[in-house]
Amino acid sequence: MERTLANFIRALRMADVRVSTSETLDAFRTAEITGWRDRTALKQALALALPKTADEKDAFDACFEQFFRFDDFRSEGKPEDPTDASPDDDSGDEAGESGDSAAGGEGEAPGGGGGGRSSGSDAEELEELVHPGEMSGPSSELGQLLMAEDSSRLSLAIANAARDAKLEEIKVFTQKGLYTRRIMEGMGLAGLQEELGELGESTELPDRRLAAELRRRRDGLREQIRDHVERQFLLHADARGDRLREEMLRKVKLSNVEHRNFRHLRVLVQKMAKQLAAAHSRRRRVTKRGQLNVPKMLRRNMRHGGELVELAWKSTKIDRPKVYAICDVSGSMTTYARFMLMLLYSLEEVLPNVRAFAFSSDLGEVTDLFRREAIDDAIALTLKDYGGGSTDYGQAFEDFERLAGSALDNRSTLIILGDARNNFGEARTDLLRGFRDRSKRVMWLNPEPEMAWGSGDSEMRRYQAHVHQANVCNSLLHLERVVSNLLRAVT
């Protein structure tokens, strides 16, 4: 445990918490007295020994919650806040993890029933996945762990494998895939892949049910470990250089960014907004220049003796688009909503007609709030007024229809930001279909990976059928691409 505490103190120093050698020794003695079983007692004791100022106390709290965050791991193989992996296609993560499926020679799609199995009919596949019944028992060590539904054992196994892989030595963001694979290998991935290969050759339905469930839980475990590696990178990597920090924050999942980095994110969003506004304002000026107005030009140049000194252009009325943004601001969505609203309202020069709506259960319009208050204050008030409720997309769509449905027309673009997890409430796809029919474009941005769409209480697959496009969006890089495409379409 001495190594664990030493790594935690190193993370504190990376967060600009000054920890001297004597304070480090005090922390070790404190941990020895309080022990490691009571997380709250340990945090309170270390908080007395390490941080000295209010800012350092805030940084300590954030680091502690990130460093000792193993309670997020769940045994059923689903992450608490499932989001897509790396948004950067060139990051090298896939190269670092591509062996997960190949090791077993299966090549199945993530979360699916396994495309590599050649036996069995489509009806049997459907019965296997949709109506699970009798299931064989796992034989591999990792398979038994995944099927045990014991979160404590799973957390301990991940922590031990991360320690053995020396995760605290991660230096660059592109090593995320490498460390994810090392941790999974340390947990017994090879044995699990061998078991899956054997189950894939079986014709017995209980064996095939087990194989499908093991694949699902293995893929969920991989997502959880990737999230853990990403959070540890934010703690341990020296990202003090502006260029490195900017590159990292553009790619990292917004849900994994610590609060202490929000200041840097705000600066990056403003920079992105200026670049997008400059690019699309320039494009609009060129495309809307129009044609020469010859009669007006001749009249204007009569005072110059008929020489064409002043040009006159036919004026073109710019038919400005209308953008409506519906944002889920419930607990898991607050960070995503924060930065999408920040980016949209930083683009007022090219998107002057943005109307924003927020909800967790009931939906309300916050457009005037953003026009009246500074962006940060408006976001804080929006989260305070509309966050915290039980998510209800059906009710939100009813409220939007009442507040703005009649204003939708062929110049309207509707953006919906949400994970589509509706707590098994009424989905009201009929209203969404009406929004699509009346609008030029309806876009749905979901921070979850596509493999999670439609799972549990997610209505995403049903909603997807009634929008023009649906995209995974969980990073600034994703958001920049989406907004850039939006501007290209509407300006």
C-alpha cells in the first residue's frame, strides 16, 4: 500500500498541491493509523496532513475521488457512464487493443453475439440472445470473475492488474490502448479468449449462451478499464505544456475531465469557436457577395465622369437559419451539456438565432438566460434550475412541442443532446417524428457508444429511426466536428 500512497502523492503534486518530504512521511503515518478499509476516514485524515490552502483542498478532493474511484466498476460488465472510446481515429488505441478479439480467433462485433460462430440458425441466435435460459458455467478465471457479479472482487482485480502494469507511469495519451490491454492481460484475458474459442465450437445452446454473455461482459469490462486508464492519465501525466494539454483535452471524454481542468476547457472552447466563426463567416462573405448591380453602379459613378470607380452589388438577403438545442442536463449529462451550450453561444456571429432548452424531467427554455447572463453564470443557473430530476424524454418532447413546436419549419435545425435513457417511461417517438417532418434537420448527439444504444432503459434505437442523423459525441473533438458540419450545412 506504500506504493499506492506514493502514487497518490505524485498525482497531488501534478495537480499543483505542494507536498514536502516531511508531509509525505506524515501521510504515511496517518494512513498506517487509519487503515485503508474506511475510505471516508482515510480521506479526512489525509486532508489534514497534505493540502494547506483552499485551492489545494479543492485539488486534493478532486484527486482523491479520481484516484480511489474503484466503486465505479460493476460486475455485470456495464460502465456507470458508458461513453465512446477514443474520439481520435489516429490515436493508436485500437492498435493497442486489437488483439482482444483476435486472440480467440472470433472477430466478433463489440457487444454482439459473435460473428465468428458458424453453427446454428438465425432463429437459434435470436433465442440465445433475446430469451436466455440454461447457461453453462465458465471455466476461465476471468470468466468466473465476470459472471460472479461481485463488484468488490472486480474492483480489486482491476486495481491489482493496474498496479502490476505500472499504470502510474503512463506518459502520453496514445498509450491508453497499450495500458488497457496490459491490464486485461493481467486479469486473465488469454484464458478467457481460449474459453470463448472452445465455446464457439460447441453446438450446445447453454454453451453458446455463455459465450454470448461472456463476450458482452468482456466488452463492458474493456470500456470500464479504458475509462480508468484515461482518468489515471489525467492524474499522472505531466500535461503542463499548453500544446500537450490542448491536444489531450480535445480528445479526452468530457465525463473524465477533472473540475480543475474546466478552466483550460473553457479557453479551448473559446479558441475553437473563434476558428469556426472565422472560417464560416469568411465562407458566407464569399458565397453571399452576389452580382454586380449595373444600373446602380452607372448612377453612382456619374460624378466620376462615367469611369467605373465605385462598384455596386446586388444586395442579397441572408436567410438566417434557426437552431434549436434540447439538452439533457441530468446527472450523467451535465458536463456534455455545459460545453455544447458554451460552444453554441460562442458562435453568435454565425449562429445568431439559437434557442436553447434544458431538461431532466420537465423542459424549459433558457435562451433569455444566455442572452442576459455571462455564459458560465447562465450554465450554472441552467443546471441548478433543470438538473437533478428523473430523466423523462417523453415529457421533455411534450414540453418542447408546447413551447416551440409550431416554430419549426424548413429553415430549422434541431439538435438533441442526451443519452436517451428514459427510466422506462413513455418514449413519445410520435412527437420526435413530427419534429423531423417539420424541420430541415434533426441531429441527435449521444455520449454513449453505439453498442450501448438500446440497452437497458435506453430508447436510442427507437429515437434513431426518427432523426436525420445520430452521432456519438463525448469529447471536444467530436463536438467540434459536429458543429463544423452544422455550420457548413446552414451558413
